[in-house]
Amino acid sequence: MMKHLLILSFLFLHITTGYSQQPDLQRNDVLKGTVTANGKNIPALFSVWRMREGESYGYVRIGSDTYGQPAIDTTTVGTIVIPEEITGPDGRLYLVKAIARQAFAHCRHITEVVIHNRLTHIGDQAFLGCESLTHLSLPASTEVIYPCAFRDCPKLNVIQVNCHRLPDVYSDIFDRHTMEHGTLFIPYGTSALYSDSQVWGLFRHRFELVE
């Protein structure tokens, strides 16, 4: 009887402490997850961005700044939907808050990337050389866009920015061709704000969205 009690106690202890026995993830550790491509889940690479001390969740970016690997297979075709969150091997929930450097660089066949309204940072050269990318919608949560994020995207002709407060951007995030021939859609009542911007103000075709 005592032997059975000891076995049961061991099993209970193992189950209740399993979470804490998982190895702690560190910044830049690589995680595996999925994104949606044309309605189907495909493998994607994520990396730990920031840990939340004492919390059951953390922040990740899609892609990896450290290893320079693309987030997805560069032959992927069509529309990509970035998830809002993934579950790590430690059982924690990780919110997808950033797009890493070159995460989608040279994915020549993607036409659109759907970015959710929690994501805040877009890394440098994140979409460099996405030759088929035509539409871009930046969520209101966008805070920073790093250099060359959307360079060498010759078909990018529709950009919608949903920010009432301008994100911090670098002057070379778009090609000149995009700013001269593309159409920029901005929130209602923000025309003066965007006109004064050294980046958004260079778009020749700029329209406010009707509320």
C-alpha cells in the first residue's frame, strides 16, 4: 500500500511541476510555429524577443535577427497571415510583437501580408525583394519601421497606414517608385499630420479613409 502511495505522489509531483521543469527560454532562442498561407498552415520560424519576468507569457518576433534565416520558405506563394500568438515549448504564450530583420526578404511570390493589431516593430529589410507584393496594411499598433523594410518591391502600389500617431520610420523604407506611383491611404482627419512627414509626405497619391 505504501509503495502505491509513493508512486502516486511521484506522478502527482511530476505533473504539477512539469511546467517549471521546462528549460527557460532566453532572448533570441528560436521557436517553431506556423503562419497561414492561402488558408493553410505552413512552418514558420520565430525567435524570443522579450521575456516578461514573472508572467506566463512573453514576446516573440517572426524570423530571427541573430541567425539571419527567413521566417518561411521563400518559394511560398500568395497571402501570408501572421498569427497574433504562438505557444512555446515551455508552455508559455508568446505574443508576436515584431517582424525580424529580413524575415520575408526575397519571398518573391507573396502578394500580401496580413499584420495583426498587436505588432509594433518591423525590422530592417523585412520585405526586401518581395517582387510580387502589391498590398500592405500597417496596423494602428505600429511603432517603428526600420531601414529598407519595403525596398525592391516594384509591384507595391497600395499602402494603408492605420496609425493616428505616426510611427518612427527611416527615410529609405520605400523605393522612390512606390512613393511616386503608389497610393497611400491614411486615417480620417490625419492629412496634415502625414503631409508634414519626411516619408509619408512624399507620396504623391494620398487619401484619407472615410470613417
